[in-house]
Amino acid sequence: MSSSHAFPPERLEAGLEIDPADWTKAQVYDLVTALVIPRPVAWVSTIAPDGRRNLAPHSYFNLVADDPPHVMFSSVGVKDTLRNVRATREFVVNVAGQDVLGALDATGASLPYGDDEFAFAGLSAVPARCVRPPRVAEASAHLECRLVRVLPTGNCNVVIGRVVHLHVDPSIWSDGRVAPELLDPVVRLSRRYGFLRKDFTAEEAPSPHVLA
């Protein structure tokens, strides 16, 4: 075994050296999702070919290009979101603030196929501008996307989409741009949901040398 510990220790007396193959899937999950934080949450709305709506949170999510803008989210296994994206080649990433955390979490429940998560969570669906899946009216921003490719990776399927239209609510706009403290996005911290500090200012941290 190339790892320093056969399982997660209660305390570390020396550095941890781990080959992921030496630990269980759950142990590796806990480790890597505690290190890669905070993770933004993509609240992905899709439709089935017959028009039925689906909405689910995905916490493996990020921006992967800006010219033109592309985003990715990862689906663990094959679920309704992935089936719908493959069939229709469209989806919307709804950006959720802390004010809708309860509804976002509710849409992560395993419902029978065809059940409407919008109705289940008490959310309003409004038409998108350029794609068929609806937006979540209660979300403060929306990225309308068309599928570029799906890449099977490990136990996940990485979905890459080109952003073809964006919507930003006036409530999160200040001084010519989106204000992070107004967006107040839902993020994941390991197994928990988390939040950004609301009282930060741009002057508290140096400007990054690398933009992406």
C-alpha cells in the first residue's frame, strides 16, 4: 500500500499521503469534496422530449471558458437531467441565492420519473429566451445553454454547454457588475451547504494575477 493511512485518522501526527485506490469511495469523496471548496451549485432545469420539466442541483459545476462562455456540470451516473440534456441538447443553469436554499435542496430529492420538481418545491417556471427548458423565476440569474459534449469520467458524466444567453436580475447588480454579496450564492462545503461572507469588500483581498 502506497498510502500512509489505511483509513481516515481521527488526528494527524504527520502528513497524509493517500492513493485514492486504498480508501473506500465514501472516504475519498469526503476528502476531495472537503478540499475543493467552496463549490458553486448549478440548479439545472431541463425538459424531456415530451415536454415534462425537470430541475435538480449539481455541485460539480464551474465556468470552463469565457470566449465564448462555456460551463460544465457533472452528473453522478445517469439521471433525468442527463437523459434530458442528451435528448434535447439544451439546459438552463439557474443561479440560486441563499433565499431559495430550501427549495433548491428539495429539488435534490429522488422523485419518480416524470414528477415535476418545480411543483414539488413550490417554484415558478418562466420561459427562457433561447432554449426550451424553463428558468426558475426565483433564481437571480440564469445561463441558457446548448450542449457541446458529454464526457464520461470516472463515476460521472461531464456535461459541457455553450452559454447562448444570460439573464441577471437587477437586485444583484451594483456599480456596473454583479455584486457577490448581493448574489449571495449557494455553495457546497464538503457534505454541507455553505455561504460566502456577506460583509466582505473587494479591498480585503489582493487582485488575482491569474484571471481564470
